[in-house]
Amino acid sequence: MQNAAERLLGLKMEEIQKLAEDIIFGQLRLVIATMDIEEINTDRDKFLEAVSGNVESELKKIGLRLINVNVTDIDDESGYIVALGKEAASKAINDAKVSVAQADRAGAIGAANAERDQRISVSKSNSEAIQGENEAKAKVAESDATRREREAESLKRATATENIQAAKAMEESYAAQQAAEQARAYLEKAKLEADIIVKTEIEKKRLELQAEAEAEQTRRRARGEADSIRMRREAEAAGLYEILSKQAEGFTKIVEAADGNSDDAIRLMLADKMEKLIQLQVEAIKNIKIDKVTVWDSGSAKDGKTSTANFLSGMMKSIPPMSEMFDMAGMKLPDYLGTEKAPASEADVAPDAPAPSDAK
């Protein structure tokens, strides 16, 4: 009653009904938005319960009470709900008719009760309530007159609006046609650019794949060359290992033949290589070519030898003789190869004036 006195006092019946109608339709839309169409059509009890709960809570805020909720029918513009089932629709229509009758009866009772409560509330308020009621009646009459004026004005505006909208529609049609032509031209241009871009991307991808293939071929060729070099080096290392292993075995046998004496083993090895060393000595002077040798010779000589003979003899002696090579190796020539002569004493001989001689 307190809410009714605060919010409804001074309002006429039509305004109260309009307020209640707005609340009911608002909550009805809210419930419909939260439920599926199939659920609304098949489970009417749940739908009515949701509508009743939402509407009642909102009506209480303005001091009104919900007596009953009845749904006469549920349909949509597309006919989807009708298509869900003729039987359900027939049942809903029959139930709705019963509900309408009950709602009319309950509405009449509720209206009478509401009017009674309102009058009690107004009479308990003060004299301002009576004055407000009178003013409300006057406003009703004024509102009716204003409504009729607005309807006439609305009709006039509607006619003008229709003409304006028709002109705008024609203008928009022309604009839409022009926009369509522009869009078509843009589409053709975009298609042409896309074809060029696709061809460019294909060529770019082909070049990338070709470069990758060449790089992969180069890498494989490099790996093949590296494997070949590695295998060749391994083969060379294996061969060298075998040679060194055989040499080590030979050295071991030489040491064993020398009864473990390292000096004797070295002499045996030098004796084995002596022939090669002498051959190298011979090869050292074998291919020497002397075109011309000029010697200033006085003609005198010691031991019957001239300076030229001494020169040639000294040049040949620059190569170590066989006996010296054996001495350096710690060995001695056998006696059947000859013995070394004792050196002759040297006599001082005054040289004469040198005379040039040519040896070829």
C-alpha cells in the first residue's frame, strides 16, 4: 500500500493500466529472450512460471499485485511455432480460451479490489488526494483533446513522410546502383591484381625451390667429397699404420738378432742401408757436367802431381770414401777389400810463378 500510495497516487486509471502493461510486456520479452522457442511452445508451465515470477516482482515495486497469468497464444511472424505441431497449437488455443475466461473473471475481481484499495488509500491520505483526483480527471479530458490533435498531425506528417521516403528510396536506389558499378569495377581490378600477385608468388616460390635444390645439391656434393677425402685419408692412415707396424716388427727382430744390444742393432741396420748410401754417393757426381775449369798452375808438383791433378783429386776426395763411411757407422771394412796407407810426410816446396792452364 505504501508503494501504491507513493507511485500511483494522482494517476488516472488509464495511466496505471499503461504502466502495468509496459511492465508486463517488458518482463514478457525478457522471459522470451532467455528461453528457446521449442521450450516455450512445449513447456508452457515453465514459461508461465517465469513470466509470473518476473512480472509479480516488478509490480510489487509500484504497489500492485499479480493475481493470475494466462497466455492466450504464442506465434511468430515466420510461422515457425505453428510448424512445430498442429496438435500442440490446437491444445494451446483451447487452453488459452479457458485461460482468457479465467483471466477476465480474475481481472474483473482484481480491478474491483484494486479500485477499492485505491479509494481507501486516497481517502486515508489527505485532502490533496481528492484534489489530485479532480486534476487527474481534468487532465484526462485535456489528454483526449491533445491526443486527437496529435493523431491528425501524425496523419499529416505520415503522408508527407511517405512521399519523402519514396523520393529517398528512389535516390538510394540510384546510389546503390552506382555503388554496385563501382564495386564491380573494384572487383575486376582486385581480380587482375590478384592474378598478377599469384603469378609473382609462384615465380618467387619456383626460384626459391630452385635455389634450395641447388644448395642441397652443393651440400650433398660437398659431403660426398668430404666422405671421399675422409675415406682416402683413412686408407692412407691404415696403409701407413701397416707400414709402421711392419717396420716396428722388423726393428724388433733386428734388436732380437743383436741379442738386445741397441748399438749392434743400429750397425746391422746401417750395414743393410750401406749399399743404398754408396749408390747415392755415386749418383751425386754421376751427372755433374764441367764445361771448363781454369787453373793457374806453375808446372811444379809434389809427388809428381801437378796442381791440376791435385785439384781434381781434391774435388773427388770431397766425397767421403767408403772406409770413412764405415768408420762413421762404427764398422770396419774387411781386410780383403784393402787396408789404408800411412800418410806421407809433407816437404816444403817453393812454388814457381804460376802459369795459366785450361782443363776441359
